[in-house]
Amino acid sequence: MPLSAEQQCFFVAILAFIVVGFQRGWRRELVSLVFTLLAVFLIHPETSKSFGEFLGRLPGLFGYLTNQPTNVDSSQPANFFGGYIGSLIIFSFIVALGYYIGNKVFPRPITAQERFIGIVPAIIAGSFILNYLNNYFPKNAAGQPSITLNLEKVDPSNYIPIIFVIAIVAILIAWIAARAKKASAKK
């Protein structure tokens, strides 16, 4: 089955996340996954708009609670993160912060099962990052991305079965590595 250039790019990116997850281990990758999910939630256009509206209404809430009138116009919420470039910068910062905190909080993985289980959250985080990048680029009037590489073909939701199989294989290898360690410890 020949793969298009976009699909090859997608699988190379997922392979990169697998390697990083294997090197970092499951604890570090779990912290990174939480930050990645937080970044996707905060930067997604709909939740970003809702988050901006929420923050815009906070002064009015405090004014109501303290019986002091405030002149806050929340009818026109501004784009909270400042457009595409601001969103990309903040998204990158939150994801990088997750990787940094994961490295600082947890030690390097020692056992093979810690490394293999690290593949699972790395693939999930990688899929969310690729999905964010897929939806990040502005679309033209026809609904196609306005860049030369058509990222619509590499939507991670199209590859959920493959990602699920990779995750199951990683868990099975980690389980086999844990059983082999227990068997060698008994001897």
C-alpha cells in the first residue's frame, strides 16, 4: 500500500514521538501528556473564546459581589490568545513546559517496562499535537488548508486503530519485560 507524502510525514512524526516516549519513560510522558491536553484545551478556538469570555466577566462578578458597579463590556470578547501566531507560541510554550517539568520532577527511567509504557502517553500526546497542527493552519474558502502540504489527509483520528495497536504492543512488551525481570530475580 503506497503512502502519500502527507501520510509518510505523519508516521515519521509518530515514530519520533515513540522514540521520545521510550527514552523518557511513562512518568515523564504522563506529565507531558497532561500539559499537552491542557494546551489543546486552552488553545482550541472554541475553548479559547469561552475562556476569554470567562476572564472578561470576572471583573463584573467581583463588582457584583462587592456591590460596586463596573463598566465592563463583555459583548465583544476579544481573541484571548492574539490570533494564529500567538496561539502557536502559547501552545508551544505549554507543551515545552510540560516536557521541562516532567524532566525535573521524575528521574530517568531505569527498567525496560518503564520505557515501553512511556510509548503509550507519547503517542497520545503526539496525536493531539498533530491534530492541533492540523487544525491550526487557516483554511481557504474551499475549506482546504492554505499551505502546500494538505494536512487533512493526516488527521490522527483516521489512524486510531493503528495508534491503538502500537499502544497495545508497547504494553505487551513492557509486560514481557517485567515478567522476564521477575524470573531473573527469582534465580
